[in-house]
Amino acid sequence: MEAHMQKFLEKFQHLKIQLEEITTATNNFNDDNCIGVGGFGKVYKGEVSHSKGRGMVAIKRLDHASRQGAPEFLKEITMLSDYKHENVISLVGFCCEGGEMILVYELASRGSLDRYLNSPHLTWSQRLKICLDAAKGLRYLHDPRETHRRLIHCDVKSGNILLDDQWNAKVADVGLSIIGSANEQHSLIVTAAAGTVGYIDPVYWMTNTLTKESDVYSFGVVLLEVLCGRLCYTLDNKGHVVKEILTWIKSYEQNMLNDLIFENPNIEPMHQSVIKRFSGIAYQCLKESREDRPEMSEIVTELEITHNNYELFQNEEFIGKWNEQLHEFQQMVKTAEPPLNYKSEDELMFLMSKGVLLNGGKTWFWLNKKGEQCEMTSIAECLGSDAESYLFSSKYNSRFAVGTYTLYPSDVKYTQVRSQFLSPGITYTVNLVFKFKIRKERRCEPISLKYRLQGESESLISYLAYEREDGWWACELYQLTTDHRTVDLQIMFEGFDRYYDNIFLEGIEFQPLENVEHIDDKQLISDSDSDANWEEKLPVDYEDIMKRSKNTLQWTTKEEAYSIICKGFLISDEETKIGIWFSLDKNGKKCHMLSAALIWDWEKKVLSPESRFGEAIRWVYDRYFKIKTEVQSQLVSSETTYACYLVYKLPKNQSRFEAPVAVEDKLCETRDTNWYIYLTSPQIPVIRPKTGQNTHNPLNRPKIKSLPQQRNNGWIEVQIWELRAATTIKMELELSFVDRRNIGGLIIEGIEFRPI
């Protein structure tokens, strides 16, 4: 059997992990590292190198006393190698040596959903998003529309929906699912497979047959658990299982479900229309007849509407504008192309917030979360009758049937941009929307687009392009405040200095300007006076850290020590004795900032009373600078993703700092290790500025990591790196302007590590 297994596993050698590394990571399978127990055996957490890199993982070790063994082990490796989805727990490795059979998975650090059903810290928005994520995972298994065959999970329950540190949900225990036919509608399977009491499809009890609708039933139970904040069963005083599904169904049918819905004073309640739709989805899943139950794809759509509308109903500004203009929207969408089919006002709200095609398919229209009207005009419409002379593509899933176009540097052309549906009195940014032909992995890219408005003699340069959540890239051209619904602009594009043959334009968009909130150091720190969970957040090694303080710290209780750490204090670097600022964030995660003097002791030091270190570094005139240091494991929280920020001030002449800065990881051996940041927010020209208004405003995109943020203490920060806290990590970055201009004159306080 051993020889047969090893031969079978040869094609999975890229997933193999040595037993020695696993035993080291788990401290020889010490129970202190055990995070769960299942039918296969105990599950441990530990840090190993695996097929996707290095990080914390879940390690499932076969218990030879269990009913599972080699067949289940091999099946799980085979199956999870073929089925990969962001909402399905993935296999990252295995070990089969020394008589051990071990499976290694990505770690969902928050554990299973059943632990949080009655948690006052889990908002309705998070609950709905978790349900949506899990539904997407099951949809992938049931109807992948790929080359692999359908899977019937067989044991869908809240205990098999795992949550990562960002509360993203992933379906677990897929490896023991049953394979069905990919193209059959029902994939009926006769089996003795069980499941978990309370979640099992009643039809299975009567027929011993499973279909994908059996999973749908079980998922309906999970939806009701989330809605009511408790498990679907209880134990009576004799230890017997008491199922609550029939009670829930009866309450729904009698319109009394509100009495069972989970409530907590710390959680904003759901709007009644959202409750109605969410409970209706669950009820449909629990239908007695399998034919009456919805497909997982239908459930995903319903949950998308539910989650989206929950967010909108929380915004009084949106609801006010929606109610005022509902009749206008209903008339507007009658001209939509293709025609819209919606059954309720809720569905119309969802469609309008996601976007609809108007104006004969030439205009993409949507509402943002404030109820402000947004639109994008197809680039083909902007080019008019000349569009046929440009390179056309239909590959990039454009919102417009006419597709995308490429403009070469020689194609100097005025585009006519006409908007028809803007909200008067709103300040908009005018964006060029496009995609790269060759996929860019970075979130931010310098493109150096030259352009000008009709009537202007000097050309402008837009340096910044950034990727958005919809997968498209945007380059901001202008800002303007509208007096009317319609705006006509003529813009000449003189071409891109970079990637011009790799850019396909979709359209020109009018997007309401967002407000940027400054970073406040105080927001990062817990209020210990009102923190009921302070003892859980106090680091176990707090005394060792406080002993490193540069000043004498005095405390008599642990709570006083916690209060001191929350406010932050200076500790000494163990080698140089130069200051490091240490603190905790509001979640009890460790934060620290390294003084610039710790990294660049040869540069010009300047007194800086507003700095927590009392001094800063003024960078001398040079074309680049390097950040080389080590991240000490004692100063970060384990299993936590950190962002590293450069904290600095600009000299009075900021104009020469507008170009993008390339950041290169000098320790990374792979190609194309550059990414880009900006030391000052790009300035966007304002069209027809009002009296007293600046002709240029800073770019307003707070969600882009590469753009600087103003801190309330007068310093600026920009994210330059990310890391996953583990053992000591070496860091060596080089920063330089892409156009090789001088970077001197920058005043640097330090680099800060903060949990994301």
C-alpha cells in the first residue's frame, strides 16, 4: 500500500512538505497548537513553507484510530488540487512519510462561523457578506461552468464555513464531497453518506439519494442560523438533539419571524425589506420538494441584492434622494438597453446602484452610495465617426457593446464628451477608464498621459493610473462642479509616454468627488478607560517590552500597564539604543515606529519637536534612498498582516515631488519587483473654477495604498510595503523617482508598522 501511495502522489510532488518542518511548526504536535478536531483527526496551526509561499497554515493529522484513512487522504489531495476558488478552503500541501498522513490547508484564522452566530461584534453587513461568500463557494462547486465535474458537498453547516482575518468566508471540508456529472441538471446519487443532524435534507432520510439541492437545503439552515443568531438544534436535559427548523419555518409562514431574529444593542438592525428578502431566500431553500428549491446561482444573486441594499438602507442620504427621484428613475430605465426586468423597488435599487446602459447603449449610468448620479460615455461615442480608424477590441468585458479602443501617440484627437444625467451642484472628477492588454499585478501605475482641454495652449500630464474594484483602471483628468445635468467637454489626448500600445480605452466617466479623512493617531489607540476586554488585549510579553523603555515607567496593576502601552512609549533598539515608538492599536495588536535616525544615521539630522523622537532626518540631495532594517518579531503580533508606512514632511517647494516613486524590493529574486507610490497627492486641474477656488485640487482617492495621507499631527504617511508577521523579517527597499529627478530635501520621521 505504501509503494502504491507514493507512486500515486508523484504527480503532486509540488505540494509535498517535509515531516520535519511540520513537526517543528507544531512543536511536535503539541496540544497548545491544536485548533480543532474532526473525523480525520486533530488540526494544528503552524508556520511552514508551502506551494504558495510561507505563512501560517492549518495542519490536519490523521488519527489512525479514526474511521478515515488512506482513501480519504488521497481523495482530498486529488480533489482539492482540481477545485480552487477564493471562497473554498484550498490545499497548500501534504506530508506522507514516517507513517504519517497530513494535509495542510490555508489557515482561516478566525475559525468557523458557528462560533460567531451570537457575537455582538459581528455586524449585519459582515453576516450578510459571509453568507454571500459561502454561497459563491457552493455555486462554484455545483455549477462551475469549467472543465471539472460537479461536487455535492454533503455536509454544509456553519461549522464548515471558515472565516479569515478579514471575515471572508470559505467553504471547508470539500475534500470528502461526492462527485456528480457536470452537465446533468440534478446529478442524483444514491449513497449512505450522512451529514450533520439538523442540517440534513429530509428527502435524503426517505430516499438515501443526494442531489445538489440537498446542499441547498443545508445552506438554508445556515442562513436561518445567521438570521436568528443560534444553532439550528439544541440539546434537551437528556442530551437528545432538538431541531428548531420546523419552529422557524412555522414562524416564517405565520409572519412571526421577527420574534426570532438576532438582536443586540451594539448591532445596527436590518431594514424590514432586507429582512424580508433574506428570510425569503432561506425559506425557499428549505422547501420540502427539491424542485422548488433555488439553484445556488439564484441564491448568490438574491444575497448580492440583500447585502447591497442593506448598505444602502443604512445611508439616510441615499434613501432620501432615492425616494425623491424614484419616479424619475422608473421612467429613465424604460429606455435601458437591454430592457431591465425587475419585480420590486428593491431590485430596481440594486440594478441602479450596480449600473445600467442608457442612451442606446452609449451611456453607463449608476448611483453611488450617497445617491449621487454617475455616468460614463463610451470612448467610441467620444471619438464619433472616426472610431473606425482606431484599433478596436471586444476582449475586455466592456460595459459597452462597441468595446474598447487604443490610441497611439500619432493619433492626436479631440474627443467630444457629453454627459446627460449628472446631479447639479456636485463636484465630479472626469476619469479616463481603460484596461491594460497585459495584466498589471500592481494596484497603481505611472502612465504619463498628455492631454489638454479645447482652448488651452499648454498640455497637462497625468502621472497616476490606479486599478479599481471593478477590475478597470482609471486616470483622473479634471474636476468640475456641475450647474446642470448636462456637460459638454472637448479633450485632446496627445498620447501616453508609457504602455501606449498596451492600453485599451473604455470610456470617459464622471464620478462624484470623495472626501479624504486625515489619519488621526488617536484613532489607532484603544480607550482603555472604557475597554472591557483590556486583559485579553494585553500582550503576554508586555513586561519584557516595558523593561526596554528609554524612560522609567511605573505601574502597579496590569490595567495601568495596558493604559501606558496604549498611549505609546519610547523603547531602545537593543543594538544601537536609538528610539523605537511602541504602542497597541484599538484591537490590541502591536504597532511600532522606527526612528529615521535608526536607519540613516549618516544623513543630516534636524531637531523636530513635533516628532515623537525629537528629531528627524533631512535627506541630502541624491537620486534614491534605501530602507534596510529587520522587523523584530517581539514588536509585532503573530498571524497579523502589517503595512509599513514612510512618515515624512515635504519641503516648501513640493512641485518637484509630483512624479511617481518606484519602490524596489532588493531582496526579492523574482522579476518586476517594482511598485509605485506618490510622496505628494497629484494635482488635478479644475474646469471653470469659481471665484476664490484653486485652479488645481489634490487627487481625492483615499483607498489607494500608494497615495499619501495627511496625519493630524502635521506629518504625511504613505504605505510602502506589506508583510505577514512571523519570525524576524529582513527588509531592504530602494526608493527613487521614475524620471530620475533628485529626491533630496525630504524630512523623514521614521517608518511605522501598523496592522491592516
